[in-house]
Amino acid sequence: MKTKFKRVPAIDKCFTILGFLVRSKKPMGISGISKALKYNKSTVFNIVYTLNDLGILEYGRNNEFRLGTQLYVLGKAASRGSELISTVHPYLEEINQRTKLSAFLGIRSGLRAIIVDKVDSAFDIKISSEIGMKLPLLAGAGGKALLSQLSDAEIDKILSQNKLKKFTRFSCVNKEKYKKMIERTRQDGIALDREEYIEGICAFAVPLNINRPDSQAAIWAVGLKRQVTDEVIPRYSEFLKEVAKKIEIRFSLG
């Protein structure tokens, strides 16, 4: 039976304001928020300053507000409780320890691959991609692994509506060749990126079947070109595929 309750309009407005600040990607003032959302200025004033007092928002220069550290702390706590993250995290640690490469977990959101977890403690050199970072879907090994989980029709639609960007001299900008790379990822169970997204950086990525309709996830390992030699590619590729199978078994049992 559905629980009856009285919805609190102020909380609705609070989350609408937070969502607006996330989308705006820059600090905003009371007037700008009020105008954009068509809320009463005094309502926005009271909500924003309450959120500022709680540390959810922070007051910056030019009388503008940005997302605060307390919101980040809450988000980190929520991410640790996520089933996907809590299940996969130990395997990222295993990848990092075995390969000495930075290990990532990512999900697809539209035309972006979002990093939702990472482990890079086993080696002094860190890859500067942080949790929450949004990467282009049509770039790198992670993007290919996520795209490989879509239908051919969905892939064709994405490729027809978007241009392939030349990030480096090694980037593939031919759509027909790029689709073949995705098909090969689907067949082999692994995608490779040899300086296609960032020069001097190589990566492996494996798609993850997490038993959730309309959700695409992948894990990838990233390192410097000198770490990813021709000699280690076959070994690391098989290792990542083995890890993916272990993770998928966990989700199939759930």
C-alpha cells in the first residue's frame, strides 16, 4: 500500500535549486537563480542561505554560491553505499595491485562516461581522472566498452548525430572504422586505447553486464605508454576479462 504523506514544497524547491547549480557548472547569485527558475527572490534567498549554513552550498566572490564540501561528503558516503561500487571496488584494488595501473569503474550517461570509482594507490604515478569526472563517450577504451553494450541501431544513431573528435594523432575519426572497433570489443570482450584519447596514455577496458536493463558499466585500467608494452597487453587483457567474469557472476546471483 502506498504511504500517504504531505509533500513539502520547500524541499522540492531546494532540490530544484541544487539541480540547477549542478547543470549551470558555475557559481550563481540569488537574482540569477530566481530568474532562471522563476522563484520568488525571498524564497530563493532563504533556501540558499540555509543551504550555505549547512555547508551544502558555499558563498563565494561576487555574491554567488557554489556547491559546498558537505554535499561532496554526503555524495561520497552515498557512493560507498552503492551496490555497484561496493561490489566492484575490491576488484579495482586487485587490478591496481596486479598491474600497477590506475583502475576505474564507469557508467554511461548519455554521451558521457562517468567515473564512479577509482583505485590508484599501488604506483607513484597517478592518472588525473577523479571520481565524478565526465569523459566523452566517443573517446578512449572505456567509451568503446560502454558502447559495445548498446544495440547496433543505438550505436548507428549516436555515430550519425555526433562527430568523432581527433584528440590525438592516433584518434580514429572514421565512423565506419570506429564502429568496427566497437564490434571487435563486443566479440573480444575487451577494448584497447593506445594513445587515442591522450598521448602517452594507454588503457584497457572491459564491459560489465550488471544485470540491470538500460544500464551500461565498464571497468578500465590506465597507465603510461611505457607501462603498457606489447609484452603485457595479452596478459593484462586476459586478467581484466577474468575479473569482469567474477563481477558478473556476483550480479547474476543477486
